Amino acid sequence: MLVVMDVGNTNITIGIYNGNKLIGNYRLTTKMKRTSDEYGFMITNFLNASQVSINDIDDVIVSSVVPKIMHSFLNGIRKYMKKEPIVVGPGIKTGISVKAENPKVVGADRIVDAAGAFYAYGGPCLVVDFGTATTYDYVDAQGNFEFGVIALGIETSAQAMWTQAAKLPEIEIKKPKSILNKTTTTSMQAGLVYGYIGQSEYIIRQFKEELGCNMKVIATGGLGKIIYKNTDEIDIYDRDLTFKGLKFIYEKYISEKKKKEEANKK
């Protein structure tokens, strides 16, 4: 079995694969001050919830955009899962060629999502990840990560409103029935969701116009489903896209490792 983990700014998501089947999907809030024992204990509990033994785990692969927690997090994996985690970063072939001005600063999460989208759905494609920030990343037909846009995330925008404006309440993020609203709560919900639908549609259309081609648009991320349901500009919503990308990168890593071992034997 393979355990795939993505460390994001808001959540750590954990998936458990038995062959090609995702049998467990768990979410943990990202905290800076957890110990390796706390991480290890929680990961072990997730495995138990899926009735998976530590002995059943073949490997662990991790992507992260939060360097500050990685020492404790990786040590928790080593101590409790008895595995040396594979970390997506320099030296790990992803199957995606990053053509950014400085490829080293492109977040591992964006590369993993690009790999998941390209190898699951083909290219050219535009990958939209509705997370702490919302990213729009274009991958061409050859698997080149060419262009990206980074915007404020939906929940981040909502938190900015209720923390910076004293009289605005904390609200549930959902789409009201109409843009015509008479309460503060529904007015805020309308501004967030309708505004974000409009932003997403405009950015997607601008990509298509400036590139002069059509492309599949694949969305992921916790709040992405709300936007997907309310626009025709997004073709596919895949909540497990990051897991698929990590699994593909792992398989490529194992394939490359076997090639090197065979070459060394000759």
C-alpha cells in the first residue's frame, strides 16, 4: 500500500492507496507547533480507521509548501510508520517540465496537481486549485508547466472580511439563492461566491483567448466544488487530484529507481 500526503498552508491531506484504489482520505489542520509524536500518533490513528497496519505500507510520498513543520512531520513518519518518506522536490522526476522563470520557487503542490491533471486527463489543460490561495496553472500538450496565475483564496478572502471589518460576522461560505439580498450574511455570501465565480470565469476565458486554444479545465480544492457547480467554464472537478498526482510521481520514481539499479548491475 502507498500513503500519499500533501502539506498545505491550511490542511494536511492524507490518502491511502491499495493498488489503484483510494481506500482512505483524511484531513488534518496544519499547525506549526506539533511534535513528531503528535504527527505520528494522528497518522497511525488514520491508518487504523482504514483498518490498515503499518506493516501493510510499502512507501510514503509527501509534497509540502510549509517548510517550518517538515522536520517534525517527517520524523513522525519515520518513527511511527518505519518508512523513509519520499519528498517531492529537487531530484524527484515528476513528468512535468516547469518552464517558469525560476522553477525552484514553484510550489510542490502546483507541480503535483499539474502531474495529476496531465496524466489523468491529458493536455493542454488548465489546473485550478481552490485552496488557501487559488492557483490557475496551464500545462501544454507536451506536459510543460508554462504559465500560472495566483489569486486570493475564497476562505482567505472571507477571513479578511470578518477579521478586518469589525461589524462583519463570520459566515458559512455558500451560494445564496439570488444575488439580491437583504441581510449582512447573505450579502457577504453573494459577494464571495458570485464574485469568485466571475473571477474564475474571466481568468479561464483570458487564458483561452491569449493562448488561442481550447483546453480542459480541471478544478480541485475544498471549495472548488461550489464554483464548479455554478459555471460552465470548468469541465471537471476532481477532489482527489493531488493524491493522483502524488501516486503518479511515486510510480515514476520507482520506475526510475529500478532503471538505475538495472544499469548498475550491468
